[in-house]
Amino acid sequence: MSLQPLSELPEHNLSINRALLSVSDKTDIIPLARVLHQHDVEIISTGGTAQKIREAELPVTDVSEVTGFEECLDGRVKTLHPIIHGGLLGRTSHQSDLDEMKQLNIDPIELVVVNLYPFKETIDNSDCTPAIATENIDIGGPTMIRAAAKNFAHVCVLTAPKQYDDFIASLEQENGIPFTKRRQWARQAFNHTAHYDTHIANYFNTLDTKSEEQPEQLNISLPKSQELRYGENPHQKAAVYGYQEEFIDCFHGKQLSYNNFLDVDAALRLIADFKDSDPTCAIFKHTVPCGVASDENLTKAWEKAFQTDTKSPFGGIVAVNQELDLDTAKKIDEIFTEIIIAPSYTEDALSLLRQKKKRRLIRQKKYLSDSSEQQFRSIFGGALSQDLDFSILDENDLKVVTKRQPSQKELRDMLFAWQVVKHVKSNAIVYAKDQQTIGIGTGQTSRVEASQIAIAKAKEEGLSIEGTAIASDAFFPFPDGVEAAAKAGATAVIQPGGSIRDDQVIETADALDLTMVFTDKRLFRH
């Protein structure tokens, strides 16, 4: 049989005579059923939904009475019947369909209200097994939703309680459901089933994909979180998608912009690596840390982080890993800071910080490392996918390759510098001492140039490289980088190792009395 499209879709308001209600989320289903009853709409329903409607003393017909076929297989088959789907797919503006429906004793159904088994909530439960997950895959629901959405010109479909008020208003004020509303809810219905199927597909991908493999197909379905004023630049339209509210609450100041979201993301990733550290403050500008420090309290951590670069923080982002107190808030308030991120704020700190109405204040609700997401980036023709890296090294992960062993202070400084350099764009160099960044060189095409910039910025701020540890996000390909670090005053080096000239680099470090450790892990950030 070939497809026979109508010459055009009927756009008149749709009168509702019969409605099929079958919902997992029964929020507000009774008020809706009551309105339908008041408008003389025949209500058909299934299982628990029918029982709830009946308990509200509203008339309802079981689907099994309509089909003449009892539900079977533990409820797996309820609505999958030609009487139901003929009623949903019949084009009541098309005489041929009407004749065939009459011949088959199929009555049209003008309204379908369906939402689906909570599959995502089921698989999020740690006790979920493949058997439990499989049984929570809804079949009849998506089939009815897709049928009604396909036939939106003749059928209205609702998939969420938040749509009910709008539907009732149209029913009572518009003398039927307008075409534009039916098409709008059909679009939302197809997005609803696509989102549902994405979770199912991704669940099966996790079952059949080994932990070291990426899935065969990348399925992403994220609801629009916010419309943004513009993208990176004012001429670019933009929006943000997903569940940012699970991680942050921007409770004061203007709406976050596109660039703000990028900066906040970078800050949250770094601070996640310091969640178990001493009080830590990180200052970001354009997704790059321009100062990071840890100390016995946040005020000292802020002062040390700010010393790294006293110019770039203007208009930047500050993130801390402890409750933000008044003393620290006063220090931060001395310069223009666009965004402050903290797990909590003292009342007096909030009272001060709220005085600047445009400054955005964010409460961090949970660390990014508490989720196990993949990281994606769009590229020509598609996207790249990789595992997120929230691993933290300790001294047991380090291999000392020089003759001189590091002191405990040098070990601490190297590990601190390593945690920071992970968040600096490649080629990345970080000099650090006493849990404070002394110089940061970022985003250079030459590792030596990155080191030169870090040294130059430290000198500009009056900070000494003497006695620092240097961290490099990738191996030193030649001895010149190590020579430059030693000449500047560094005494310890932490780097991945792996160069074909490692022997030359180690020999140079020994000759300069440096101590050097290999991490056997590269930290490129392109």
C-alpha cells in the first residue's frame, strides 16, 4: 500500500468527543477528567488511571470494553489494538478513512493524554537490574503518543500535566482545540518520545559497551534550560540546554551569559579537583585560571591567588571550596568581580555581596566529579566524545627519575602545580610554591614560550620563581625547557615524561641539581 497524503491538513478547531487517558504521572489528571466530563467527553482509560478516575466518581470506560480484549501478559498488552490505533490514526476529514472506520466499527478518538513509565528514574536507582529496566520500557504509551502526534490534524495529544491548563482554556474558550495548539503539542510529544528513547538506547549502550570503549552511537537529548541574550558575540543567537540547576543556583544578579556559562564550567571543573583540599580560591578569566591558592583560611587563599596576577581578575570569576565568609568577601569586593561561586555564604558575606545588584552570586549545589558524564565537543560533521578526568594524583603515583629525591615541601608544591596545570590551556606551564601559583603560562604553541610568559608575569607581580616547582602538561621534548626553569629558580619539575629525549632531559636536570618526577599521564587541554 502506498502512502496517500492529504492535499492539505485541516486547520479548523477540533471538537473533543472521546478521550483516552493513560498516565504514569497522575498529577492533575482528575481535574482534567472532570472538565472533560463537564463537556460531555467520553473518557476511555486503562489500569491505575481508570481506577483513579472511577474513585473520583467520574464515568470511565475501560479500554478492554472498547476493544473486547482483556489486557494480558502482566499488562504488557493493553492498548495495542486496531480499535484504539484506528481511532487515533483515522483522518476524520478524509471520507475514505471515515468509510473504512465505519466498516470496521472504529470510532475516532480526538484526545490522547499519555505520559510514560519513569524509565530514567528507574535506571538511576542503584538497585536497578536489566530485568527491572526492561520491564519499565513503555511500549503502548509511546505508540499511542506517536500515532496521535502523527495525526495531530485530527487528534490532540498531551504528554505532561503542565499542558493541562492550556488545554482546558482552549477547550472552554476557543470552541475546540486550535490547529496551532495541536501542532505545538504534537511537536512536544515527538520530543518527549525521542527523549525517552534516548535514555533507553543509552542504557543499552552501557550494557553492551566495555568501560574502555565509547558507544557506537552518540545519543544526546537535552531540554532547553534557558534562552540566552546572545552567544559569544551579540550577533550570535544562543541557548543553554540540560540540567545546570542540578549543579548551581545563580540566586543573585543578572542572568548568566553564554561566555559566563563557559567560565563557570571551567571554574567548577578546577574546584572539583580541590574539594578535599585546604581552603582554596581560584580566580578565572576567559576559562583560564589566573591565580589559584590554598591556605589555612579562605582570606589567605584569596590573597595568595590574587598575588599571582593582579590585573587579569578584573571582571573575572572567583570560585572557592568552602563557605564564603565576610573577611574574604570584603577582599573580593575590592575589585570588580563578575561572578562568585561558593558552596555556601555566611549571612554577613551575603549582605555585603548583594549590594552590587549586577554581580552574579552562585551557590554550588554539587561537584561535577559527583556525576559520571562524558565530555563532548562539536566539530565539523559531528562531535568528539571522551571520558571526563577527575583523577587526583598523590605521591604514590609519582616516579622520581633524577638522582635528587624531592623534599616533602617540593612534593606538595609539585602536586599542587599539577592539579592547576590540568586546567590551563596547552601548552601549559605552572610555577607554584607553598600552595600558591607563582606564574601561569597558557595557550602557547611553544612550551618554552609558555614558561617564559609564566616567569615574566611572576616578575611583573614581584613574585620570585626561586624555590618553585614547575608543572608541564606534557613532556619536555628538549632539555631547554628544564634549563630555563632552573635558570629562573625552580628546583622541582613534575611532568608526564615520555619524550624520546627523556634521558637528555633527566641528565640536564641532574646536572642542574633539580629533582624531577614523571606522572606517566598527559594533561593536554586543547
